Amino acid sequence: MYSIIVVPPSCGSVAEQLRIGTGEHIEFGRAESGGGLTIAHAGVPRVAGEIAAHRTFWLLSNLSEDQTYVVENPEGAGEHIKVAPGRVDAPVPFELSRVTLPAAGDLLSFDVWAPRHAFRSVDRRALDGTGTVPAFALDRTKRYFAVLAALCERRLRGEPRAPLPAVEEIVERLRPSWPKVSRSAVYWNIDYLAVKLRLRPGPEAAEPGRRTHGKKESLASLALRFDLVREDDLLVLAPVASGAER
């Protein structure tokens, strides 16, 4: 049974996709090879690398002499791994991946799908003893969560390197669902989130005169890294009849 699907650059139909099962592998590079992925570019080595299927994930070998390959998660708001020249069998955990090859001033890419990811139930209510304290206690009905969602929105919508919105932009984004939102309210919620997620000390422990820089970047980075905000959560930004109370 096929477990990995390789989608060539500019793939125009399902028939052009390459499918491999556990234990199978294909090469990619400039040279044409039967059953492999040909990338016709002078900056790509004749044999640039190899993809091997292994159950629910895949392995990437970088067979170039001097170019690092980057594998990105298009749905992960910036998640990526780097595979150095000569590295073989680097495991790639993403369900959807984009492999990028630097080639003589160009960046060439193709996709690899691993759609057979398996999951088990995480329901532990039958276990005895006390429950585990949540790592991040966020209430998705509160306004601070809407601020966090607005902060992360661009990167969640497929722009992992997008600049974060300014406070004024967050205010405008939240106005349809929170008519009385203001710059000071957004600032207050950003400060509250920084304390709640332990990115800065509370008022009683903060050093006098000390300022914390990059709070927005730190909040967005933490939220996206640990999936505290997902694309589905952007529904909190939709216009509603009345804003939720904090």
C-alpha cells in the first residue's frame, strides 16, 4: 500500500504524482531516471537526493556536495527542518511537506505528502489519580485569546514569514467582533498574555524600570510552536452580535 506521495513541481494532474510504499525509495535530481523525480535545472545535481517511505513518515537523503535542503511544513506557520549536504535518512515528521532546493540563484520546490499519519486516543479519564495540570490554560472565549488569534492570523493563513500586525492593525481586525476595542485594550491584553504564558514576570516581581521588548514576537512564536492557536481558532475573529466578556 502506498504511504508517501511525491508531487513534482508544476504538477498538473494526479497521474503525474509519484507514489511509494514502506521500504521503497525514489531518487530526485537533474538526471532522468526511471520512476524518479526529474528536476530539469542546471543548478540541481544529477542525483540530488533520495526519498524513502517508512510507514507514516519519510526519510530524506541530501546527496548534493554543498547545498543544504530545507523541508517546510506549509501548515505549520514556519516549522521547518534543514538537511545538510551528505546527510542520509533524515526523518521528516510533517504530514504535508515542501522540499526547497537552492539552485544557481533560484529556489526550487516540490511537495511530499504523508497522508497516513496515525493517532491514538488521548482520553485518560479511566486512569486513577489526579489529572495533569494543563501546560497552557487559555480560555478561547476571552478577549485576550482573540488578540492572540489576530496576532497569529497572517502566519496561520500560509504566510510563515509575514510580519506581525501593528497594534493599530489588530484594533481594526478586532473591531467587527469587539466594537469598543481600543489600542490601550490591545496593549493590556498583550501584557496580560505575556504574564499568563510566563514570558515575563507579573507586576509584583517585575524589576522597576525594566521593559520587555519583542512581546508580540515572543507570544506569536510560542503560540504557533505549541499550537495554542490553530487556523480553526480564527473563527473568534468573525463578526458577532456582541463581544465576549473578558
